[in-house]
Amino acid sequence: MDTRMLRLKLFVLFITGTSYLTLVSALSVEKKYVDKTLLQSTGKAHSEIQEITTLHEYVSDRFSEMSLKYRDSMTVLSKKGSDISVKGLIYAATVSQFYKNFSRNVAEELIRFVSTPELLQYSCPFREAITCDKNSIYRTASGSCNNLNYPYWGKSYTPLLRMRPPYYEDTVFTPRNISVQNAALPGARDISVYFHQKIEDPLMDHDTTHLAAVFGEFLMRDIAYVPTMQASSGKRYDCCKFGYMSGHMCMPIQMCKVDPFFTPYNRKCLSFARSATSPPLNCKLGPREQLNQNTHYIDVSQIYGSDEATTKSLRTMVAGKMKTSDIGDGMMPLDLFNVANCKLKNVNGNITYCFTGGDDRLNENPLILSLHAVFLREHNRIATHLSSMHPTWDDEKIFQESRRIVIAEMQHITYNEYLPYILGPQLMAKHDLNVQNSGYTSYDSQVSAGIYNVFSVAAGLYSTSMIRSNFTIDTYHKLSSTFLRADMFYRNEDVASKIIKGMLTDSSQTVDRYVTDELTNKYLESFPGTGIDLAADHIQRGRDHGIMSYPMWTIKTGEPRWSNFKSLTNHSTDNQARLSQIYRNIYDIDLWTAGISEIPVLGGKVGPTFGNIIAKQFEVLKNGDRFWYENNDKGAFSRVQLQEIRKVSLTEILCRNTRITEIQKNSFVAASESNPLVKCGTLAKIDLCKWGPPSHWLAWGSWSLCYQGTKLRRRICQNNSKIVCPCQGSSMEIRPCQNRYVPPVQQKQHQQPTQQPTERVMQQTTKVFLSHRPAPVMVA
């Protein structure tokens, strides 16, 4: 037991008159009992978890088989993640077993002070020291060593952070399932049916493009990837069949007796495996935490991967480029082993393969795949330029510099274009999220740039409401017909360009309580009746992670304490009434359900609760990132290079990496008079010459003869790279002059033949010079 705890108890007993020897003896006995109990709890936890994770019964019927197969492609738990998750389970089970030996209040007090058993400490994956290269100017693939004082901060395969303490039914790992009025909470599917589904078409936001919704999902896949539990054999659980495993592994979603969609297919339950666990980052005992397999930073890990092995597997190792395939004008490399469990079809007699990349979920739908293709092409485009400008650079140098520029572009687009549109000006200013027009920012090494649990499973999922039921590729396609369909790209054309063009013209749905039935009934559907309810999944996931109910978060973000459903002033009266019909008490309301249905903040798309959580998340991602593109740390961009990064827009990147020739200036906003369509060639572009060797002028040439009061001279720009990068300044200088030679009168007739050729030479010389004269002209 911790020394402070012993001293506290010693003081309490001392003031009650107990002798010193008695106190020491009592405390010694108590410490031995607590340590023994803790050791026994650890042993029982090991046995319990080993028994659970070795179960390999997993599917029971064709609906479960198909549903789980495709769902698993979205939540792949890697071998490394599986090892960490088992250790996380043992940590949580140890605390749970420990609680069985004491009353709840005593156990909560003791667990804060007891030392973690050596057996657990030894197995903790975060106890080993990481050696950092303090001189490196590049990020590691895993995100480690971003913070040199705390190398694990933001690293892949570390737990999500807590903005507020978790709320579990037993304070350790049992999900919230009881109302504050001691009745059962409404089921996640019931909430989805009666609150998030709409019979008629949901309301469209005609000012917002579908690209804004899809970019939000693309961004989330950069910073968060929480896989689900699986057996040690790697097989998946059918939680509807083996619900008795519940506690640690499963939380099956039960349906009401008559479900409006699934009852005709004889489905009474939706399988739900709990999120993979992780020991706490400090390796101390505590409640259940969830694992993030991706790096926590905005580092485009969905393209590059979140560990060194994945990154290398995606590189050509030649000229700094990433691997591509011959499909669709340069798509991602093919997943020849079908790790993604895609729906493989025959196209022209050949099997179609899905694609592989830095994130396992890229094949979910063609919209996400298209953005993957755009940023992959952007990397290779930059690598080509840098390789041409720096023939002496090796593959590693070109790759790292190209990656650094792409990450900076992604960060700039996110904070300069996307977040202002989602959060509005007030939240951007409150959390200091606006990018600078010039100069540098500073890095705060005391800020952990980790992903908050509440953001990953609630506030960050607002874009689910924005996804529409269909999208355009020449014609409309139902979303449910395109899940895991890589074969859509197997055409002799750039399908990604057509999909991007469609997202620029299609409107998104409004951020409100409604979610398209393509996601609530048919998500990842293989054939009718095998789909998943994504809205119910979000609700259940929040409970799985111990996320507090909605009113507890509104208090955190500065809202008044609510008393009843009518006091929920951030909601419409219709939403207030509907929530009161579903929940017994406002302190039962699930955060995602209420957060997504709030009235939007001024100038933004989300409500104040989600808005504040999102803003806080991106505040720490900016301030706690040593390699943030605006920082003036070791290896920072030069001032000139940084100004080029500030020219970047998503619109410009789309133009450069697709076959689109005309586009609106702000790609998140529908084209209009205030956001007109422009030719791609007119957009401001990043000048990669600022990353090349400096061009220089050769010596000035001789002055021309004076003609009509003007003389001129020129110089040549010397550039040693294959890419022609201009020199700063003008290639020609023009000065006034006086014609000092005046022919004598008596020699006028004699000099005429000589003077005329001179004038013709001057005219021709001037014409040649002026035809090559750049603007602006230097005048001495």
C-alpha cells in the first residue's frame, strides 16, 4: 500500500487513542491482506481471461456469418493489438476481482493507493523505455518520440485518453445498463428505430457538399482506429449466440419483438463485440480502457500506416514513392490475400481484389477509397518533383520530405478549411484553432496530443448523420450496394475522379438526429437482412467505453444543469418530446443520441456539446504535436516554405490529382455566386521549387546600344535540377539613356546608309528583348 495511505490511516487511528505498536501491527496485517488479495485477484483474472479468449465457437447461421465477416473488415485487431488487449483485460479483471473482497467504497479508496502487482507491471506493454533520436527532424511511423519527455504519448497501440472519468455500472468494466430510476435502459436498436430513423427522406443541407461528410470520416481514420475483441485463435465471436460471455467480450444488441426492418428476416439480435482493451498508459490499476491502433496525431496514417513495418510494405523503396496499382489511373496496391474480406467478383474473367493501405478500413465504400487515392497520388506527385530537384537525395530522404509536406497539407486543410466550417468562428477563436497568416507557433511539451475516448465514439461521429443514402458516379448508386466493392474501380477510366466530382455536386444530409436507412438497416449488408445498424452501434459503443450520459457533458462544457426534458434548450421541442418518450430520465440519455440532435452553433454544423468536445480535441492535437507544421522546432519549414503550405486547399489538391478541370473554390461548400466554379489552372498552387536547390542568376550581359532614349541588358537563370524553377527577380533590366552620337550635317547624305542599318539592328534587338521580357520590369 502507498506510504501516504499508511500514514493517513496511522493518523486516524492515533487520534482515536490506539497505541503506536498496535497501529503498526494493524497496518502491517492490513497491508499483507490487501497485497495477498490483489495477488489472488490477478491470478483469478489470468485464468478467467485465458478461458474466455481461447473460446473459438463463433458463427451459427448464414446471417451471422455474412454480417460478422464484413463487419470484421472494419474492426481488424492485429496480432500486436490482440496481445495488448489481453493484458488490458487482465488489468480490468484484476480490479474487478479485487472489488469482490471489499465493499465498493473501500475498494475504490484502496485501489487508488495499492501498488500494481509485479506480475502485472512486468507484462505491461508500456513499461519498456523507448530510445528516441532527438536529432531527427521527421516523425516516426508509430508516432513514438513526438514528445521526447513522454515517448509513448500519441503512439499507436496505446489507450485512448479520458476527458472525464469513465462511468461503468460496477466502476470497472460493466457497461451502463440501468436507469437512474433503477429500471433497464432502452436498447440501442430501439433508440435508433424511434429516434434516428425517418420514413421519408432526411433533410438535406444544400449548402454543404457530400465531400464535407466524407472528409470528416477520412480525417477520423487518420487519428482513431479502435478494433473489437476476438478470440486468441483470431476468430470472431457471434455474440448473439454466445451472449453468456457478455462481461468482457460481448454486448449483443437485442431487438424488440417486432422490428420494422429485421423481423421479416427472423433476426432478433445484432452481434456486438466489445472494443479491444488496453492497460493504462501508466501501468497502474484502474478501470477498463480502450486501445487505439492508429497514431493519435494528424499524420495521414491512413495512407502511410501506423507502424514501421506497414509503412515499408506500402513503399516502393525507390525515389521516395508509394506503391500503386494499374487499376483506375493509379489506385492503391492490391490486397492479394483479401485481408479486408472484400466481395470479390469476376471482371472480364479476372478476380477483383480489394486495395490495401495504411488503414484496414479503406475498402468500406468507394467514397473513402477515392480520397485515399487522391492523397496517395499527391505523395507520389511531390516525390517526383523532389527527386527531380535533388538527384543526390536517396529514397529515404525523398520519402520523408514528401510525407512531411503531405502531412502539413492535411493539417492546414483541416484547420483552415474544414474545422471552421464545422465549428463556426466562436469555437475556433475560443480554442485558438485558427491558423496563422504568417510566422510560427510554439509547441507545448506538457500537452498530450492523444485522442479522447469521448471524441472517438461520440463527438467525432457527427458525420454519420451527414452521409446521404446515394451518391453519383454518372448516375445515382445506393450506398448499401457499394460496400466493400472494389470492382467499381476496375474500369478503363479514373473512377475516383468521377466519384470526387459527384461528391462536389451532391448535397450532404443535415447534421441532425436522422441517419439514412442505408446505415441503420443495411450497413455492410451482403444480402437482404444481413446488415448492421450503425446508429445503434454508436450508442452501444458509447456504453461499452463507459461514456457518461449527455447531461454530464453539458455541465462540463458550461451549459446549465438540466432538470427535465423541457429544459434541454439546445434541442427542438420535437426532439425534447421524442427523448422523453424513449428515456425515463434526462440523466439516462446517451451522449451520441443527444449530441447529434442539438441545434447547431452559429456559423457551424454541430451543436454546442459536440462542438466544445471536438474543439478541445483539435486544440490538443495542435498544441501537443512537436511536428505541427507551423511550429518553429528542429527541422521546421522555412518561412518561405511555410507560406507555400498556406496556399494549399483541398480544392487545389483535387485538381492536381484527378481529371477534374473545373471546381468551386471551397470544396466543402456547394457551388454558388459566392463560391463560384473556377478553372483549376487559376487556383493558387504550392510552389515546390521552394524545396529545391536555389536557382541563381548568371552575370549580366552587356548593355545594348541606346535607342530612342532606352538601353537594356539581360541575364540567364541557372538551375541545376530537371524541374525548371525560376530565379527571383527579372531577367532583363531597362534604363533610360541619351543618344550621344549626332551625325554632322555635311555628312548627312554620306552617313545615311550607315545609320539606317544601325536603327534596323536596334529595332530587331529591342523586339527580341521585349518579347522575352517578364513582368514586372526592373527600371533603374
